[in-house]
Amino acid sequence: MITYLLRRLAGLIPMLLGITLVSFIVIHLAPGDPAQFMTSLNPKASEKARERFIKMYDLDKPIVEQYFLWLKKFVRFDFGDSFSQDRKPVLQKILERLPITIYLNVAALILIFIVAIPMGVLSAYYHNSILDRVVTVFVFVGFAVPSFWLALLCMYYFGVVLGVLPISGIYSYGFSELGLIGKMVDVIRHTLLPVILSVFGSLAALSRFTRNSMLDVLHEEYIEAAKARGIPERIIIFKHALRNALLPVITILGLSIPGLIGGSVIFETIFSIPGMGQLFYQSVMMRDYPVIMGILVIGAILTLVGNLLADIMYGMADPRIRYEKK
């Protein structure tokens, strides 16, 4: 296993470099001049100020040369400075907002895991029953409903009509005056809608994959043999069948990590949550190349790590899988 991990980690380096190269070229080919965006915010900015801005960030150099200049900083864990007026280091801006995004995505991932897998198992066990049909309808609704539209509806209903949940930000006024429990409750109330909405779409997909995988496993001969030996149903379902049905589900869980981060761009922007997703949206609108590249690199790393963790979990779920060379 150690040899396999070292080999995979070594293989992640050229893959990450390829992702950064493609991302760097694509964002620079997108329409829009960052110098024009930044100087337009200041009506007193002259043409000389624009030229100084271009030279300061090496925007007058060819794209390939700009990439290698960026890569030289990146290997030292330096993403450069933001184009914005505060000129903050990109890494500092990301680290200021990263904890909020991690909290939202971890909470969503835990809820997806807790709810989707039992839902898929029960739907497969009670195949063609009323429960299965209800779950199927829920799945199709989850696939079909646009997340941003559902978010606006929930904001209007729970925030405006009922007034039971806040619809923007992550803290209330007077947050610093609350006690520890009060602060926790306040943050949970502000993030409840974004987390639930983030779970909704992924919940439908994962429960469906779990159901289909469980249906295949439940028709295997060893399941019928276990039933013939008088083993209790709950042990057959949750110990024998579920463990073998988890392999495709693990794949979806590994790939859902970057999907959740992509969804956080929508929800953090709609709910005005100061996370990494909102920062990414603002940076794209302002053509803040260093910040865009920093967030894209973090997303790429999480994607690659998610795939690696999925491979490791394969071996934990199925002892027959061995990674060492014979």
C-alpha cells in the first residue's frame, strides 16, 4: 500500500502541472482586460497608471512566460498578490475565507453520506414499493430543479414570508456579544439553508447510485446462500450486501468534493456568504487572475486528493483489492 501511495502521489505532480497550465491559458484567453477593470474603478486613473499596472504584474509578457513566472512563485507556495486595490497576497485572501467554505462543504458531505446511503439501501430493499417510487420521484425532482432557483424560493419563503431563517451573511448583528452556544446557533441558522440546498442535488444522485448498486448485489448468489443459512436480514443487508455495493458509491463520493466546491460559488454568492466561492465569483468578474488561479489550484488539488482517497477506500471496502505488485 505504501508503494502504491508513493507512486500515486508522484503521478499527481505532472497532472497538477497540466491542470495549472490549461487553467492559466484559458483564463487569460477569456475576454476582458484586468488593467481596464482595475483602472476604471478610479476615475482619476491615467493611461500611465494603466501601463504601470500592466508592467507591475507582467501582463505585457507572452502567456507562456507569464505562466512560468507564476509557476516559479507557486513552487514556493506563493500565489502572488491580488489585482484588487488592497493588493493582499492571494494566499492570505484565500485562507481568510477557506474555513467558511470548508465548514459548509464538510457539513453538506456528512449529511449526504448519512441520508443518501440509507435512502438508497431502503429503496433497493423495498424495490417497486411505494417507498421506492417516492424516492424515485424525489430523485428526479432533485436532478431537474435548478439549484439557484430553489435557493431564491427558499430565501423568499423561509426568510421573507415566515421570517424564521436569515437569508444573507454568516453572522448576525451583535454576534460578538453572544456566548459560545449563542454564536454556534447563530452560525448554524445562517448556514442551514445553504447546506440543505447544497445537499439536495447531490443527495438525489448518490441515493440513486446506491439503489442501483444494491439491486445488483442483492441478486448475487452469495446473498441467496446467506438467506438460506438463516442469517438475519439486517446483517445480510448492512454487512454483506452494502459493503460490496459501496464501490461505485465511493467513486461518486470522491468526485463529489469538487462538485460541492463548485456549488459553493452559487450558494455563497446568492446568500452573501464570505467564503471562497464568493471570492472566486468576484475575482472572475474583476479578472483578478492571481486569485482565480489560486482557487483553481486548490480545487484541482482537492479533486486529485478525492480520487486518491476513493482508491484507498476501495481497499477498505473490498479486501480483495490489493495495490501491491506481486
